[in-house]
Amino acid sequence: MTSSDFKLGITKTFPCNYLPQKEERLLIAVDERLHNSKSYAWLMTQGFRRSGDQAYRPHCEHCNACQSLRVIASEFSPSKSQRRNLKRNQQLTLKTSNTLKSEYYPLFEEYINTCHQDGTMYPATYSQFESFLSSSLTQQLFIEIWQQTEDGNSLLVSVAVTDVLSNALSAVYTFYSPSLRNKGIGVYSILMQIKECQKLHKEYLYLGYQIDDCKKMNYKNRYFPFEKFINGHWYRTDNVKNKNE
């Protein structure tokens, strides 16, 4: 398949959400033949992502800062700092679900309203929670992280919304308790998604768009080895110089 075989739409330009003084526009997979799990998996290999049931890819005239990145999970080995993160959070418990539960919403609301007050999703709403995170395009996996409280109960502290593809998982969105931010819960959630890839014998974990000049979007290139989608091709990067960091 090639993108020229399908009907694609292009949005109007609008202010970029990530880089000041920049404008962005998106390529949208509007062709109904692309609205299924097999085609969605193919779209991911072409640098697309999804929001709800809409698959898109940046299509900016004068900028290519957004580069799709996927971790080669089958070869991943944690760095020294990532091993410290795993040890620091070893008391946490992992569970998985195939359903977007209403019980997730209070954690989602707390995360958005605390950590992303400058974002387009603030303030959080339940309808936004459902439309953004659920999808009929493919099977979903919700990776839950639980913390035991002093009274012996378990508290949900993170949910990684993950799409299941034929040979990969795709990290759609992760929300977590802001109180655990200083313990690297975001990093831990990614490490758990990689672990799930390995458990399910998936080759890749798609992490979305790496944007080097955006503080909120430049953390994805720390999980080696990885591949970036640049000008229609995937290019591999191994951690040679900083393998012990």
C-alpha cells in the first residue's frame, strides 16, 4: 500500500501547539478503507498517530520538527538511570485491562487540571476523556499502575493508554498522579509498556512524535535502540556514547 492509494484530507494551518511562532497543519486519513486495525497498523508505519478515531500526521509546509519515533522493544535494554527508576518504583503493581473504565476519570482529571493547565484539554471533561482515549480503530490495552497505601488498600496512580497492533504497541497517552511526578512515574510507565511489548512478542513500541525543541515532547529519544521516521524512511539510532547513563 502507498498513501496515494487512499483519500487523505489536509487541514487548514493553525498555530502550532508545540513550537512558538510556528504554524501547523495535519494530513488526515479520511478514507473509510483506512478505518480498521490492519490499515491503522500500516498508517503507523507511515508516521501517523491517532486522536480518538482520527488518524493524522503533521504535514507542515516549512517544518519537519515532528518525527515519529518507535522503540525497538525486542532489543531494548534499560540505561543506568532507567534501572534506577525501576528499582525506585519496584513496590508498584502492574495490572492490565482491555476497557476504558469510568474509574480512570478522576485520575485523568487530576492530571490534566494539575499538569496541563496551559494545554488545549484544560479543563478536563468526561466527554473529552472518552472521545480522546477510546477508539474503534484497533484493540486497546490499558496498563494500570497501582500503589499500596499505608492502610493496606491499593490506589491507582497511572494509566498508560496503549493500542495493540499486529507487530507493535502504540503509546497513545499516559496520565498519572502528579504526586508521583518526582519519582519518574512517566518514565516508569513507558518502561512498563516496553515490558508489555516484550511479553506479547511485539517488535516495537511507538511513542509518538519526538520534537527536539519542545520540552514537553523531547523525552522519547532516551529508550534505545529506536527508529525515527524521516522523509518516508525509518532510521535507527543505537545508544553508543551514553549507554551507561
